[in-house]
Amino acid sequence: MSGLLLGGVLGLGAGLLLAPSTGKQTRKKIGKKSKKLARKLAGYIGAEQEFEKVSAKRKDGKAPVEA
């Protein structure tokens, strides 16, 4: 998973640096892509934390929490 993420980030960086755009346009693209990536990562992290909470409750012998 981390290799895929790293490859995506490196590919994005190379694509932006090699694209024929002005500096202002490139910075705007980088900002948009960074925000989109941050939202995706936050979603993955949130889902993983929820999974860990449910798993911990099952290990303790408690019933899983219904959302």
C-alpha cells in the first residue's frame, strides 16, 4: 500500500513539473491535488481507527458497536 502511495506522489510530482503550465497554474494544481490527497488519507485513517476500535471490543468480549 505504501509503495502505491509513494509511486502516485512521485508520478504526480513529475507530471506537474514536466507539464507546460505557468508557475501560478502549477501551484494551484499542486494545492488542489494536495487537498484531495489529504482528504483521501484522512478517510483511510478514520476507517482504520474504527476497525481497530471494533476489533478491540471483540477481543475484550464485548459486542461490536453498531453505527
